[in-house]
Amino acid sequence: MNMQQRFAAHEFLETQEAVRTKAAHLELYGVLFSMAQDTHLKDILYNQQQRMLEGYNYGVSLLQGQGIQMHPHTPTLRIYEQPQTGLHKPQMPSPNPNATILTDYSIATIVLNMHKSGSAISMLWASECVDQQIRMFHATSANICQEMAWEIFQYMNTKGYYQAPQLADHTMQTMIQGVQQAQSQQPYQTHFNH
């Protein structure tokens, strides 16, 4: 580590934990990929693992004091499928406590929840960072996690694994009518008495 680089204790420990977690998730993806049956799911897992590997290497570079040239990440959501709303004969398979291999349903569910929680914790960590590069690393990780959650959600939605129920039209309309636009505020002016 470059000894001129000094991190705040919490951001250093959080980044170290993020790197350990990314390493474990890279291995988990290898196992999940080997069990997946659907080629579309395998494609998503492979592409996501490559993005995760890049994030892992960024984190290692930061911890070693090498710095990285990371730019703010603008989400680029990949549209694999067009998600549908509404329920269409929803069914959830019964869990098998004696399973020796995971179903595509379980694989997708694990991955989705991993990325949802990864996005939330990464943004929390970004909010606690002093170092600008470490902050950018965690904020970018949060954005990439939410993108990967979106990708796997699309797959699950198309397969009927994760359906998005809708409220009745009259319920939505009633709720929308209960919200009003805010009025513009006058610029704040200070008055000093001399």
C-alpha cells in the first residue's frame, strides 16, 4: 500500500469488506453458472460475472493505494425482455430442503436478492466515505448492482418467476389525486441590521 494514501478507518474497513464480498460472489457465480439450465440465464450470469470481476479488481487497486481512473457511472440498463405488469396465474414452486442442485428459479432469486442488497449497502458505504475515489467506487458498485438486479428481474418476469401485481385503476387514481404539486419558494434573503 502506498503509505502516502491515508483512508478513514470506516471507509477502509468497508472497502475491504466489499472486496471480500465481491470475491465470494465471483465464486458463487461460478457455482450458479454450472447449475443453471437455461442458456439465457447462463448468458446473464456470465456477463454479470465479468462486470463483478472488474469491480473486484477496482477495489483491490484502491486498497493497494494504486488509485483508479473511474468515472461517474451512468446507468445503462440492458433490456433483455420487456417486463410485463399484472398477475398471470402466479405460481411459486415448493422448496426442496434436500436439493443437491438449484433450479433456475432459485438461482435467479438468489442473484436478484444479492444485487438488491448489494445496491443498498454500497450506497450506504458511499455516503460514509471521505476519499473521493473510494466514494466513487462504492457509488458505482451500487449503480451496477441495481442494473444487474434489473437484468435478472427482466429474466424472472419473462419466465413468470417474478410477476409485478398492479393496483386497481380506481385505487391508483384516488392515490394520485391525493398528491399536489409543491409551490415554488421565493429566494431566501437575509437582512442584517447595522
